[in-house]
Amino acid sequence: MIWGEYAPRVWLQSSASSAYHSVSQELQSLINDAESRRIPENLVLDKLKEGAAKRVPPQQLLQALRTEIDRLTIAMQLLQKGSPVQNAQLESLLKSLSLLLQGGVLVDTIDAVIDYAVMLEKSSSRAVNALSSAFRIIAIAQAPAELLRPLSECLVRSNLSESQFPQLQSFAVRAKSRQVLGENMIKLIIGSLDGGYGLVGLDRELQKRSQRP
């Protein structure tokens, strides 16, 4: 990727950063570091703008930016292990991985799911989107965190398209309203998808369970 003027540096030189003049040198150093690591400029700029909009103290902005750059660096390293990523997808995938890391997902878990996708000749995008959807489903189901990897791998190998993954979150909400929670919900999803039943089969199975005495 060939950049012109790195956007975060332009922001730092503008009036928008006036509240952070006291740490401008430290911010400049972090921005230079991000550019040298080839982190997409919009992701760094978004973090700066977010901190400024919230009027966080200078030292807090420094720490937040430093932490975000570290997460994005890890995310880039993880993506490099998978299939080539188109530039149009790169920012969204990096942001998703950063949010997963921020949410406490282990690097080893992400690494394993990406490796699994590679083994099945699936895209890195599919692996990341599977992880993101599975993370939300686990939260809705109040299921153990160790089920994130098997659920993510199930989504990777499933017949669902990536655009259908969010529908599983809606299913999880419906299942929760019918008191199908925790490990039971995750097993229901994995069993149905591995059985080739798809989303329609999932709803049918949920309906059956709801009618049981």
C-alpha cells in the first residue's frame, strides 16, 4: 500500500488536536510507529477522533492509541497467516479482530480458527466473520468462553454464507427467550449446521424443543 500524507499526522497538525498539544511529541511517535507497521490510517485516525470527541485526558488518549496499535499489529500478523485479503476488506477485518482481542478473545483461539479456515481452503474473511458472530452468540447464550472456537469452526465449515452469519445472532435471541441457553444453545447450533439443516432447520428444532413438556 502506498500512502500520501498519513491522515493521523494531518489530524495532529490540525486545530482538532489542540487539546493534546502537551503530548503531541508522544502522539507523533506513536503515529510514526503505526505508519511504519503499515497500519491503515483510518483505523488510527478513528481512535484519535474517538478520544477527542470524548474529551479524554491526554495521557489516556496516549495509552488508548498505544494499545490499539498493538492490537492492530497482532491482527495484521494473524491475517498474514490466512488467505490473501483484499485491500477493500482489510480495514473491516482488522477492526473486527481488534474488537475480539479487546473483548478478551485469546490470540491462540483466533490463530486456530484462521488455521482451520486455511486447512479447509476457506477465506480469512470467513474465519474472522465466523469468530465475530460466534463471539456475539456466546454472549447472548451466556455460554462458556471455551465454546467460541468450536462454534467458530462450525460456522467456517458450514453451508451458510457469511452474510447469513448475523441471522444466527437473531436465532440466539429467540432461543434465549425460550430458555434455551448456555451450552445447550451452542450444541443445538453446531448439531443443526453440521447436519446440513441450515437456518430453517435450526428454527424447526427450536420449535420442537419449545413444545416439549
